[in-house]
Amino acid sequence: MGLSRLEYPYTGGPRTFAVNFALGYLNKEDVQVYVQGELDALGDQIFRAFTWNGDAEVQVTDAIAVDTVVVVVRTVARDQLVLDVSGTASFTRATLVRGFKQVMMTVHEFLDGRVAAFDGISTIQDFLITVQTQVARSVVQADLAVAKAAEALASQLASAVSAAAALVSQTSATASASTATTKAGEASTSASSASSSAGTATSKAAEATGAAGVAGTQAGIASTKAGEALASQTAAGVSAVVAVDKAAAALISQNAAAASAVTASTGANTATTKASEALVSRNEAEAFAAVVDPASYATAAQGALAAAVSEMMVGQIAFYAMNTAPPGTLKANGAAVSRATYARLFARIGIVHGAGNGSTTFNLPDRRGEFIRGWDDGRGVDPGRVFGSAQAGGLQAHTHTYVNAINGSYNGANADVSGGSNGSNTNRVTGSTGGGETRPRNVADLAVIFF
């Protein structure tokens, strides 16, 4: 079983298969099912329809041919991050874990041979550096939260300045209203004074009527003054009306200033709320930054990767330029070894290379002195070949042409022949040459198998 790829030999019965990948899966949409060898006309893999039985088992919808292999795979997105806090996405412990799982699941696909290489990551060291970079981004997010808090506080300060300006405007409007009221009072006083002057003029006119000679003249003069007094009274009335208009305009300005003050106060409250939210985000980011230790995450990732690589290499044969097997390997010499001690290896290769004592041991492959040939697996180049089987040496059928004898003699290099009669061309056999086997040029290295 792989880390992101599960194989199930199907021999009939229920079409249900467990979904137990290493680290599970991020989304059910990441899981696919296919049958080995089922390809469309273009040679592309055909994926089967299935339904979920809970969260850990799938059931294939259509029938499956017996003696086939059903494969369940998990493929995570490699062109989109599940943890992207560059915008307004929530930054929590759960999203951080999902982000690291996406990275590790991509590693699993690489180790299972399902992707040629990481995008931009070609070595384990590069992978660890990438993990540390992802962790460091959480600290950067904390700094961004602090910057946003500073911006919100600056906005709040600007709103407070606007509110202060509105209050100043309100005070000025109130002063203008008071001035207008004072002018209205002054106009009323002028009107009263004019009325008094008119009364005085009337009295003088009455006195002039009682006078004999001067009365007419004084009456004319008094009438003229009375007219002037009435004109003055009328002008005072107009001034009073203008003053009232100014007072009304001042009151309107005062109301507008009060409305501006309310708006500014609302803006200040909004800015305060945003500043509080930004401070909360900053506290959350700082809390996660305190929990996340880049070194420990790198160590954990390195350990998980080492374990995954070790699991993947069980059963792999390699050649070493040394005469002793390195740690984690055994000589591929056909020896019988314990099924319990080397349980992982036994689970992979079984008794293909020998059953040992039939109960507690099994045989390792024996690659001493052998050339390796890829298993035909149905191609037809080496037809009928059983997996893991040995094959004896062979020489492909062929013929040789040489010059026949003429008149009892042989020409040049063809003298090394025997058999038949002189002058005939039957039963001619060349002399023997070469060693005990047919082989290419080669180097002897140590074959080992990983357990």
C-alpha cells in the first residue's frame, strides 16, 4: 500500500473499499477510484463512479471484473493553497494544520511516483526550507495585523478631529444666532423710540392747534416730523424682519452642525470597532506565532518524510559498491529470515522467492551473479514469464556462412573446420571458441534489499 495510493485485488463480492490514506484526505472530492488496465480509446485512465459509506469507505457503483486490481487514489490540489491568509480568510490552528497536510500529501504523491517532482522543490532540504517559510508567514501575518490596527487607529483619530471641527462649527453657529437675536432686539428698540417720537409730535400738533398765529405753521412742521417718525418706524420694522431671517438661518446652521457632529461620532465608533477587530486579529496571530516553532515543525516534517521514505523503499533492491549491507538492508542472497523480525518486508514480497521453513521464515531474493531483466507483465517480449522467476542462459537461433572446400582444399581462414569428406560441403563444423557462458562486460556490486 502506498501513502496516497491504495490497491485492492478484487476476487468478487461486495464492491466496497477502505479509504485509509496516510494523513487521511482534505476533501472527499480529492478521492478517485479506478481499475488497473481500464483505459479509454485515447489510452487515458477511466475513473469509476462510487458513493461514500460514511467517511472511511467507498462503494463502486458498477460491476467489477474478478481477478482485477482496484486502485483508490488521493490527489490534492497543487495549484491552489488551502491555507491562504493574504486576504480576509480566517487564520486558525485548524487551517494551519490543513496547510501543512496539503504539503505532506503532495510529498506522498511524489514518493508514490505519481508526480515527477515538486513544483520548484527538488530535494528534501528544499522541502524543509519551504515548510519553514510557510511557518514564518504566520509571523508576517501578525505584523500585517499590527499595521491594520495602526491604520484603524489613525482613521479613528481623523474621525475625532472631524468631530471636533463639527463642534467648533456648531459653536460658531450658536454665536451667529446670538448676534442675530441681539440685532433683532436693537431693531425693536429703534421701533419703540420711533413710536415715542411720533407721540411727541402729535402732542405738539395739538398744542399748535390751540395757538392762534403760529399754530398752522407748527402744525405743518409737526406733520412733517410725524411723517419722518412713521418712516423711521417702518424702516425699524424691516430691520426686525431681516434680523429674524438671520436668526432662522443661524438655527438651520446650528442643526446642520449638530447633524455633522452625530455623523462624526458614528464614524469614530466605527473606527473604534475596526481597531478592536484588528487588535483581536493581531492577538490571534501573535498567539499562533508563539505556538508555532519553525524548528520543531521542520524536525517533525523531516521525521515524517524519513518514515514515509523508509516505508516506500521496503522491498526495493539496490546495488552498493561495498561488500557489506548498509543499515536498513539485507544481502539479496536467498537466505531464509524471520517473518516476525522482518514483518514489513514479508508483507511486501511474501513467499515469491521461497517459503523458508513454511511457518516462521521466508526466503529473500537471490541476486548473486545474476543480471536483472524487467518482468514482461503481459507485454509479449518475454511471454509466459512468471514474476520473480529465474531464467537460464540462452542463445538466439542463428546461422553462420563460410567458404566451402573446393577440390579438396579450404580457403584462408576457413581451414579450421572438420567433418565430412574432402571436396564436399556436408557436415562442416567450426572449431570451438569462447568461455563457459555468454555475457556482456560487467561489474560485480553487492545486491541488497530494503526491509
